[in-house]
Amino acid sequence: MPWSRARPGTDTGNRVTVHAPSLHEKLAAAKAQLVAAGIPPAEAAVDVPLFACTILGWDRVRLLTERAGAPPDALEPRFSQWIARRIAREPAAYIVGVREFWGIDFAVTPAVLIPRPETEFVVEEALEILNSFGLEAPKIADIGTGCGNIAISLAHEVSGARVTATDVSREALAIAAGNAERYKVEDRISFAQTRYLDGIDDSFDLIVANPPYVKESDKEGLAPDVRHEPDVALFGGESGLRDVEGVLDAAVAKLRRGGWLVMEFGFGQEHDVRRLVGERPALRLDRVGADLQGIPRTAVIQRL
């Protein structure tokens, strides 16, 4: 009888050869699971290596160079647990506990909004203002600081800045304070639990804000991932403009004359932002900036 090589997993009579998956095959299977669960392929292609690198303490280069080998023992059981959580549409940032913003890794939990790339335009516009006016030791307020991403990014970039960061959530402020300590700017940021700048006895050269601006009526239409984020950081009342107006009123009250407000707003709200600024004679809309998709996103406003 001619001799033939047994395929992996076939019974040759006395033994069974079982194919052990490589690391690459294991990650590919996990990606397929996420896609089958409704995660967009582009997101799954980011999430899977992020989970593996975080668990193993590797960078992406090592993950590529080691992909032909067997999956390290340290990968499980956490990797499978994280994949299951992502299939349940828990955001990857909450699973790994970190989200990058402005080149900095910020600790995040379900107590805070996950920083978005478009919010980096708030930091960009703020830095342009500070540089243009030569403010070397500016007093800055960050309304609704969340994980502290805007406040800490500005303090990190401007060594002389003194920042007051507010939030209504005590849990969010604790996360932000930890992030400030991690990047050694805690001595230049003071945190206060309050609405807007209520009770803050100070005036500022610059106010930055990413207020809640989603309409309450839009709640059911949000992506499942987004619904894991805190309502207090997402929803701005029935119109979506409640906190936009609150930030504008805080700018009138707390900005010094000639000072600036840089504020993010939501899709389709440009007309309302222009109207609301126009209703406040102490404010002047200088410009509206668009995000990388060309969507109006950031208002730059001066206190007259």
C-alpha cells in the first residue's frame, strides 16, 4: 500500500495530528468574530492587535515579527474575554483603559467620554491663539474636562499655563486628576466639581470646552458603542444646545475683555451657534473651523 502523509487532524490509525494555530491565525479568527458581530472591519483590524499588544506588553512591530509562532501563553484567558466584551459592543478604549489624544495616552473609564480625534482641533485652535497673542502664562479654564484630555494637553504644551478644569462628575475629576499626575502637570491644574464655571472666583484669558451636544431625542439612534458612554457627557437637552448656551454664558461672565473661547459643537449646529453668539453682545464669533471631513465643528469666539 502506498505511503501517504496524513493531513493535520486526520486519524492515521494510532495517532491524530492536530494543527496548532499560529498567533496570526488566532488574531485573524478573532477579527472575523468581531466582524461577524457587526463591528466594522476597519475597527476590528485596529481592536484585535491593540488587545494583543496591550495584554502582551508588545509593540506592533514585535506583533508582526512574532505572528508566525505559537500564541504566547500570556495571551489567554484575557484576550478571549476582551473579544467577548467587544462583541457586546463595549468600546475598545474602556476595555484596555486607555485612549490616545494629542499624542498622549489618557486613562479612561465608563465615567468619562472617550476623547475623539476631532476634539484635537480645540487644542490646535487654543494653541494658535496663545501663540498669536504671546501669552506665556495664560489662565485657562476647561469646562467639562472629562478625562482631562484638553486641559492636560494644553498644560503639557504651554509650560506657563495655569488651568482650572471643571466637571459635574466627581468620578470624571478623579480620572482627570490621575492623568494630570501621570504627566506631571498636576501642580498647574486645579480641579473643581461644578457646572460650567459656577462658583469659580476668577477670570480667564482662554476658555476651552467640549460640552454635551447630542439631542435627547437622538438617544435611540446612537451607535451601540456610544451608548456605553456617560449620558451626562453626551446629551445637551431636547435641543442639544443647553450646555452650548451654558458655556457661552460662562464666557460672558468669566473671560477677561479680549479673551477667547474655543468650543466644539455638534453636526448641524453651526447655524444655532452663530445665532446664540449673536444674541450675546459681549461675544464675537471670529471663525468656525471644520474637521477633517469638512464638517463645521469648532467655534472660536472673542469676548468684547
